[in-house]
Amino acid sequence: MSEDFKNKLNRYTEGQMSDEEKLAMEQELEKLEIYQQYIDTQLGGEQQQTSSSSNKKESAIIRKGKWKARLHSAMTVISLLIIFSVFSGIVTTVFYQWGDRSEIYAEVVKSAISVTQPNVRVNGVGINSGIFYRMNLHGEIVKQIGNSNLTIGQYSQSFLFGLPGLFEATYYNEKKTSNIVPFQMPNTSNNKNSGDWSILEKLPEGTVSEVYLSLDQLYTTDELLSKLEPVNDITPLWFAADVGALEREGGYIDESIGFPYFPQWLSNEWTLLESTTTKTGLFTSMTSSSRQSPTLQAYGSGDIRDQHFMNTLRLLQQYKRIANNVSHSDLRNIDDNIQYLEKNGVKLYGVVVTGPTKEILKLKDLQWISVMRMGEARLWNISN
């Protein structure tokens, strides 16, 4: 066996050859095996025994080399997978944290739900960023009836490098808000008693209800709040706004856009009061800050509420792909909706309220309420 062949064999067994060199070496070894078999056939006796013993040693070396080469290849593939997973995890974390991207996406999801689903909002947002450029937002879907916030379902929104995947919402109650037509446009020919007042009248004392009130005309936010102020024990929850698309078959509106009575303030709407940075290590530090949301009057501050609504719509406009993926109503015309609101101002045609059933019944004779639609009812919880 020549020194050159020995060197090649050592390189082969150590896995130091390129793919082309390995293939050539294996072909050469196969030729040697065939040649050795021919020699074994021609020789006999002691020569054959001696040759067979030598052949076994060479075969053992070759088999050992092949297994070492295969093991080396497998370890190389596993190492590359580990390196790629770690790298993609780092890139994923940097991507979703750069510019607070994950917090912005969470804000868009929360806003899209609160703007397009009457009296429905997200309670907390869980953010999970993993490997392979994926992130998942998840949380509870809640609504208010009386003074209680009820969890009515859960949601999950996945992302792949910033692109939204399937939005999944699971509701505990099969009867969802999306299945009813809650509002009717103003000045529509209707009978004031054609709503769900008869259903409300049958509910017993000690219950609280959620109802959808359609108005006799368009009102500003301050005008509507001033009308609600004298009503005892009734809490407004959500306002339906005219965004230029009130015309519906039969005068009904099945895809409302509006804003909650209790705003879900955006991150840029908070006022920074104080910020402190503490050094925690050689290259690390911790920043703590205190912020304050805008102050609202219970039955006023219409300009602040309207501005918050416009800010929310502009956020959804900026992240239209995510907003449309999550929203209950169609936001493809959000550009036109914003232009209409900027030109005509925020005007309301409906409101969701909650309170004791018997107190809500007293609203029946108010002239500014055209039609009432029943939402949900629960046992008394107004004082909880």
C-alpha cells in the first residue's frame, strides 16, 4: 500500500475529503474489494488463508472509515440545524422588538377588535416570539354586562416575519354579538315598539341587561353623553359612529364602526410624568417610568374621545393588513372613512348601554331613542 494511498485512506476515515473526493475514494475501494475477491479465488491453501486474514483487516478498516464518515456528516447536519435555530431565534427577537414592533402589533389587534365589535374588547395581550421568525399574540375576549366584565372567549393571532397569519377566535357562548343586527340608521321608517322591549319586559327583577340603542338622528359625542347623564344607573359602553356608509338594505347596519366609552388609550396618547434609569450591570440597565392617560369627564370630554377614535383609525389605516385580518367589520374602506370623518366630524347613530333591566325599560319613552335591540342579560351584578 503506497504512502499516497494511505494518506487518502486516513483523510477518508477522518471525514476530511470533499464530496467528489469521497465518491472517487469509495469507487477505488470497491475496485480493490473486487480485485481482492479475484485473488482469493485464484489462490488456495496457506496463501489464501494469509490473504483472507489481511483482507479482513482491510475490510474492518474500510467499514470503520465509512461509519466515521457517516457519523461526521450527521453531526455536521445537526450542528448546522442548531446554529440556524439559534440564529433565527436571535433574528426573530430583534425583528419583533425593533421599534417596539410586537407592542404595536398587539395595539393594532386590540384596537381592531374594540372599534369593530360593540362592547367587546381584549383583556390583556400575551406575546410569544419563537424561532423561525414567528410570533403569536393571544388573550381573552371580554364584554361588560352590569358592572361585571365577562370573559366570552379567547383569541390568537400569529405572525410570520410581520405578516399576519390566521386569526382564531373561540367563543364560549354560541350566540355571539356578530350574529345579531344591533343598529338601525336614523330617520328610517319604523315603529318605536318594533324593537325588543317586549323581551326586556319579561325579564325578572334582579337582572342586568346589555342593549343596543338606535338614535332618532345623528348626535355629537357630547350631545349624546348629555342625554345619557340624567338616566339613573345606566352605563354607556360603546358608541356607533357614522363613517359615511350608513346606507344598508332595510336601513339596518350589520357592520358597525365605533369606539368604547372607556378608551383603550394608545401608547402615544399617554403623558410621560417621570423616567428613571438604573444601571444593573456593566453593560445593562433598567428603566422605570410613570405615565398618565388623558383625563375624561364621565359625561363629557367629547373632543378627547373623538380624537382618540381618529387616532385609533389612523393606526389601523397604517397597519391595514393586520386590522382587516382581525376586525369584525370590513375596514377595506378605512381611507374613505377617515376622510369622511375629517370632513363631517364624529357623529353617532347608536350606543350600547348596560344596567338594571327595570331601569333600562324606563328608556322606552325617550324621544331620542328610535329602536332598542336586546343583547345579553345576567343575574344582578350592578353593585359588584
